[in-house]
Amino acid sequence: MDSVFNRLYTEYQQDVFQFLIYMVKNRDTAEDLLQEVFIKVMNSYHRFEGKSSEKTWLFSIAKNVTIDYFRKQKTIRKRVQEHFDWGEREITGSEPLPEEIAEQNEEIKKLYICLDHCTTDQRMVIITRYIQDLSITETAEVLGWSEGKVKTTQHRAIKKLKELMSEDGRESND
């Protein structure tokens, strides 16, 4: 189990961390939740049946840990509206952090701000589909939805993001 756990952690910890930080928007909280995810992985890997990929299974656990966190905090609406809180600590890895991506490109920064105005379901679909690069099938497995619901939610999220991005552009030009 140790070698399996080490492989899973090495291979997926950065992706899971980025998913968590996009969801909770707080580095310290995301780090705590990352630990919780991998504790659950360690304790339940023996029940993993291989019906989905390990990556999909890990993201399902991360999604559930995040939902549990929001339920405990009873502040999901407040969390969706808050701005990113990146803190000052650095995470090692070759992938650029969300803050680095946003600094490099103003459009992406605007997109992340507009993403705050989407529903939680829309945010989860956008994050899993486009930021974590999961397929529609994998996203459906992670979220426990039908592929149709993923497609519909994705369509609505993209439409809303386009509207918000164009509104943002009009406001800055006025």
C-alpha cells in the first residue's frame, strides 16, 4: 500500500491541490483538505474497484471533502463570492500556480473573477473540465452526475461566463 499511496500522491497531489484551491480559494484550507483527501485515499484504497480511473476516483474524494468542508462552515454562498486568498507560501511543483497564470494574462484573471459569479455546480464543471482537463465522462463520474447534466451545466456556465466577461468589458469602457 505504501508504494501505491506514494505513487498516487506523487502523481496527483498537485492537480488535487489546484482543484481544492480553486474551490475554497484559501491556500491553508486547501492544504488541510489535501491532507484529508489523501488520508481518505489511504484508508479506502482497498475499496477502490477500478470502475473509474484513479484520477477520477481521487477527484471524487476531493469533491466530497470540499462539499463536507462547505457544509461544516455553513458559508458556501459567502465562499463563492469572496476573492482569491493566495497567501504567501509557495507550493513546489513544475505546474504554474493559479496566481501565476492570472498574473501572466489579464483575460484569465478576469475569467477567474467572473467564475466567482457562477453557481457552485457551474464552477465545479468548469474547474474539472477545463482547468483539470477531465473528459465529460470523467467529470460525470467525479460529480456523480449524468453526462447530460455535465453538458447542460457546462453549456450554461460557458454562456454565463461569456455574458459576465462582456459585461466586465462594457463597464470598463464606460
